[in-house]
Amino acid sequence: MKLILSVCHDNNYKIRRDGVIFLKEYFKLNKAEVVKGSRLQNVYLNELIDFINDEDSHIRIDAIEAFAEILDHLDEETV
């Protein structure tokens, strides 16, 4: 988990892009586990919000796609 968090906040564009792509693919493959776990609220959503606010448009687009993977499983208040 520490590695993922450090990737998400790295100054290098390519590393951040790899991080957001990883989250997107992880959500696709493990959607059921992700939405049931406590890490979604405590870790993943905060990181996705950071990626959505990234300076690079490609990272923002990937973050929105990752968010779309789990959007149906979030309650209205969280969204």
C-alpha cells in the first residue's frame, strides 16, 4: 500500500500515469472486492480525487475511467 501511495504522489508524469492505470485495471478485475473493502473509502477514493485533479489531462481521463468502474457501487453521499 505504501508503494501505491508513493506512486500516486510522484513528480514524474509516467509514474503517476502508471499508478492511475494500475488502479483502473485493479478496479476492473477486482470490483466486487474493492467496493466491499474499507480501503475504498479510506485510501482509493482519496487517491482517485488527487488523480482527477492532476495537472495532466491524460491522468485525469484515466482517473475518471477508474472512478466510472466503481461509481455504480457507491452511495449518493459518497459521490
